[in-house]
Amino acid sequence: MEASELELINRLATSHDELRHLVSRHRSLETDLERLEAIRNPTDTERREMNRIKRLKLRGKDRITQILSQHR
């Protein structure tokens, strides 16, 4: 994200509960994904979980982008 987007997120997150939740969830998913990606030979189940997390992150980022565009 660009610096201007991060500034807007920080400003809006204090009063926008959904945005605050989405950002927190995105960070949590990123941590989970990093943990899984560190596995040298992931199982099929771990690969499916990585894909699931990536989809959730993308869905959340899309919603964050929608919220930000409404407040520009």
C-alpha cells in the first residue's frame, strides 16, 4: 500500500469499526501465511490452507479498498 493509503487507513480506523477489523484480520492472515510459506515441503492440506488464506486476504483488501474510495 502507498503511504497515502496507510495514512487514510490510520485516520479512518479510529472511527470505522469495519475498517479496523479488516486491517487487523489482514495482518493476522499475513502472519499465518508467512508461517505456512516457511514450510519447506508443505502437505496438500497446508497448500490448500495457503490458498484459502490468500483468498481471504484478497477479499479483505478489496473491501478495504472500497471503504477507502468512499472516503477520498
